[in-house]
Amino acid sequence: MDQVRAAFRDECVRLEQVLRDLDEADLDRPTPCPPWAVRDLLAHVRTGAGRLASMLAAPAPERAEVDAAGYFGAAKFAPEVDRDRIDGARREARELPGVPEVADGFARAWRAADAAVAAEPPGRPVRTRHGDAMALTEFLRTRVVEVAVHGLDLADALDRSPWTTPAAAAVVVDVLTGGRAVPARLGWDALTVLRKATGRLPVTDAERTALAEAGIRRLAFGG
């Protein structure tokens, strides 16, 4: 838990720094997650980063049943779920119209979640909005995935170099590969793993074969 929480904090602090350096026009740039503009994607990230605060305030399920990799199942990216995710983020984005509001909103959300996590044991089960029962540490790993991977989308939208922190990259690679080593012959660095495994970059037939031979399956991962 300490490593995962540190990765979550590192990645959120870094994104918060980026947000405070934006100008108003940046919020309306298109992103690699259409139809979202930057402001919409940031609303989605803010909600995801802060979700644990309300989850930990709710009664705990009896036991955990899903791990971080299992959380990213295809059902979560069905058309009706995607529509709700897209429309919800766009509605929330309208509530925070400017850069200061966006930055402050993200800061409040992730810091509230971090404080809630600090008050609970790592094995404490939580119930996700999709109904999954997960250990707190496992769900926090999914939050690192969300903030880090969408950080790549935001960096692309803002024409900036990726700011992914080493701690977050290590957590995300572990989730995406199931802890298995990526074949050295692929020559992928951590950011390439993140992009390839989540559909941000195409995977060739040869790469797919190498991943399968290593026991690595691609996750279902949407916006």
C-alpha cells in the first residue's frame, strides 16, 4: 500500500502542477479521447482521482472479489456506460469554468481521497460504482492507472512531453502486464507499455505474439 499510495500522490501532485500552469485556451483543446476537450477529460480525471473518498464513507462489502486488472473489464466500456461517462464529464466540466477552478477542484478531490485512504487498512474492501468488491489497495492501483494514462492523453493534447512519474509508471506497468516481464526484444520503455497496452499506440502482429508468449493480455481500457 505504501508504494501504491506514494505513486498516487506523486502522479497527482505532478498533474496539479501542470494544471496550475495552463492558460484558459488550453482547456478547450481537443484530446485523444473524443469528444472530450481538455476541460472534459480533466473533469473525468478529477472524479476518478477523488472517488475513494465517497467509497470509503460507504459500508464495506464482505470481501474483495476483483483485482486491479479485473476491474478493467470490457463491460465497463460498453456503449451505454461510455455514454454515461462522456456525458457526466462534460456536465461536471461546466461547473468549473476556469483554470484556477479546475486546478483547485482536482487538488481537493485527490487530497480528500488520499486522506481517506490514510485512515483505513490496505485490505479494507470497497464497492466500486460498477458493483465490484475490491481491496482498497487494488482499487487505488486503478486510480494510479487512470491518472497516469490520462496524463499521457493530456500531454498529447497540450503538446507537452509526458510528465509520468517513475513511481506511477511502475505501478501501471505492473497492472497492465500482470506483473510479467515485457519481452526485452520489443524494446519498449514504460511509457510505450502504457500506450500499447491501453490502445494509445497500435500493436503489431509480431508484438501481439510476443506478448501472448509472455502471458501478457491486453486489458479492456476505454476513456
